[in-house]
Amino acid sequence: MKIDWAALGSVFGVSLVATVALVGLFTLGVIGLSKQEQAAAQGGSATLARTGAYACFGLCLAAVAYGIYLIVV
């Protein structure tokens, strides 16, 4: 049995970058929702914060759906 270390390292690197990016996007979405609540409590408009948060959550959902698609197909 021979292990292709270059391929294993490549898979590890790509999965690490994808995981950090996905967690970062989700974190930005949560921060956006918390900013929306703060702006609403102060009487300001929270449309931009809410839109950005929903965009981040949408990108997370798209990334997860694409991963499931890659596994199934």
C-alpha cells in the first residue's frame, strides 16, 4: 500500500480553507444579526445589517448544498 502524501496534503489544505471560510461566513452572519438588533434598539435602520447577514447565511447554505451535491453525484 502506497500513500500519495501530496494528494493527502492537498485534500487537507482545501478542507481546512473551506472550513475556515464557512465558519467565517456564518460568524459574519451572526454578527450582522446582532448589529441589526443593536440598531433597532437605538432607533436606527438595520436594513444593511440584516441584508448582509442574510447574504452570509445564503452563501453558507449554498456551500453546504454544493458539498452535498458533490457527495451524492
